[in-house]
Amino acid sequence: MIVAVIPTYNERSNIARLLGRRFRALPDIHVLFVDDNSPDGTGEEILNLRHTYPGITLLSRPKKQGLGSAYREGLTLALENVSWRAIVMMDADLSHEPEALPAMLRELARADVVIGSRYVRGGNVKNWSWLRQALSRFGNWYARMILRESIRDLTAGFYAIRREALDAITIPGIRSEGYAFQIELKLAFFRKNLNIKEVPITFFERTAGASKLGFSTIWEALVLPWKLRLAKSLLRS
């Protein structure tokens, strides 16, 4: 079985569309939402939709604790269910197309981790300003140069992962939040010499709700690669 782990915060306007498209693409998938007590009633909307869409679990948290924290709890919970052999990670705002999942899961037959990438040949970004695209590309180049890793889209948040790959890393040890969490997670996979494959996707800017990108998220993503490089150097010495 497959489970999708999806953090949510103020995504009420996207949940019904997300679930509709998700179950059309993969009727048997289970969805594990991790909601940080969204003021807009996202948690209540998820509970209401369980009557329409079976196979939904809601992990409700008392307050906003961040993307990385949500993924740590969600992934840890996913590993507790031994029947879930593949784990999907994706955004709740439909930036990641559910229709891309069948192809990503097929690639998982030949890889341990499959990343939906904006920046490999065939990948694309829709409806971003030139400034947002430039910042994203610079951020990925910056992290690659510091960490000396080959992944083109280090900040990507769209994954299909074998259960064994998640078992191989220490999830609580990934302490970052925001986009920095995505960088640190990929580095954890690299350190275990797992087979990582990037496949092209089209990334869509959200059409409903507000972006969570803020200064603290950007700052963490700038500082983290240097911390990780230092940690790599210490491990080798």
C-alpha cells in the first residue's frame, strides 16, 4: 500500500480538490494529513471529507510548529504501519500534480527515492514571477555548490520513497524547517548511498490560499548548507 504524507496549514480551500484529483489518479492511496490547528478550519474540512473519501488519517497538532516538524511526525507515524510500503511526500496546495504520482511510483521500481524535479530536462514551473524563479534557481545552485551534490532540485518537496529508504535514515535527526528540511532530507539519503532519481514535473503556483514563504525560511535555507558541509567535513576527519 501507498501513503501520502501531507502537512497542512490554512489549506481549507484546496483540500477537496486535492483529494478528488488524488483518488482519481491513485484510487487505493491512503492520505495522512498533519494539520497545525489551522485557523481556517482545514482540520474540520478533512474530517468532513472522510465520509466521501475513505483512507484518510488526520494527525491534529495543537499549534503551528513548522513544515519540518510536521514531516518528522508524519513520516514517523507512516513507518509505524508496516503495510505502507511506499511513502509519498507532497504539498497540499496543488503545486504538485497528483496526476504525476503514477509515473513517479513506476520509477520507484528502479530507485529507492524518486524526486519530482522542476530543474531536470522536461521539468517546468508555471505562474511564478521571474523574481521567484530566479530566487529558486539561485537557491538550488547555491546549495549544490556548497554541498557538492548532483541533485538539480535540492529544495523539491515532491517525493516517492521506498519504506526501506526511510527506515535507513534517522528522521528525528533532520532538524530543519521550511525548504531547508528538504535539503537536509536529501543529504540524509545521500549519506546512506541510496539510489536517488529525479523525474521531470510541472510545478504550479498555488491558485488558492497564501504562500508560507517568509524571511526566516529563506535565511534558514541560506545558512543550512554551510552547517551541513561542516558536518560532512567533521565526519570525514
